[in-house]
Amino acid sequence: MKLAKRLVLTTTALAAVATGTLLSATTGQAAASQPARSGVDAPAALKVPDGNRLTGVFSAKGVQTYTCTDGAWKLLEPAATLSAKNDRSHRPVALHSRGPVWVSTQDGSAVNATSVANSPRTGTIPELLLKATATRGTGVFAEVSYVQRLDTRGGVAPTTACTGTDQIGVPYSATYAFYKPAN
């Protein structure tokens, strides 16, 4: 039953996000031509190690889903769509969900990652540096080594108490930058 509820919640959140207006970002050729550690403005704590190059920057819009645990809101999962700036139709190019994982809607490639550093921001979820733990496929997310979550807006858990198994989706937006080994 919990899996079915989670699937419905995630599917509903992604469908709602897919119909919304997405923020702008750069991707493709322009991002690949940037120097290895530049192209995006990130706090020092979130800098990607030398030996990696920026390969894509996407805008994301979605929700941070929280569930009630012991009377407090706890992060359950993100649900967001990523879009490229140069696509005027704002067609989703990737989906972001629990794992965290990003899956390309264009080629099926995927990257899982884990947070290795964060930079708190007032009134919004923190910016993050994530290190890839696994990749699949041969497309846009193949061989991704690091992901940065930057320019975050919203997504903060409610401060009110909760009861039972309540869940809530809090809208957020961010910029995700993907890096691959420079070799």
C-alpha cells in the first residue's frame, strides 16, 4: 500500500511539474566548451574537484515531498523535471526523483548520486555537491562524476507539527550542473 501511495504521489507530482513553466539554463555545446571548473557560479564548498568538466546545465522545477515522521516533517523524495534553455517548448529532458536519480527522457541514461557537501541558504533548501554512485546507459548522463544543485528556491519543509502519515509537496526550483571526467 505504501509503495502504491508513493507511486501515485510521485507520478502526480511529476505530471504537475511537467505542465508548469520551467526556468532557463544552458546546455549542450556551450556548456561543454566551458573550462573544467567554471561555467556555473558555486560556493567554494561546492566546487567540483579538478579533472572534471562541465557537460550540461539544466533548470529544474518540481516539489520536495515531505512525510510526517514522529510529529515532524521529514524529506521523502524530490520530484522534478529538468529542461534545457535553448528548447523554447520547455520539453522535459530529464526527470529527478528519489535516490537521488536523474533519468534522461531522451535517451534513458541515468545517474544516481549521494550528497558530499552542502551550502545552506536562508529560506530555501541548501545548495549541494553530489558525487555519482552509479550511471546507466550511453547518453547524456553516462559517466557523470559530479552533480551540483545550485540557485535553489523554495522546497523547505513546513515548520508546523504534523500527525499520522501526512505528506506534502513543497514547490522548488534549482539549477543542476552535471560533470564528467575530463579524460
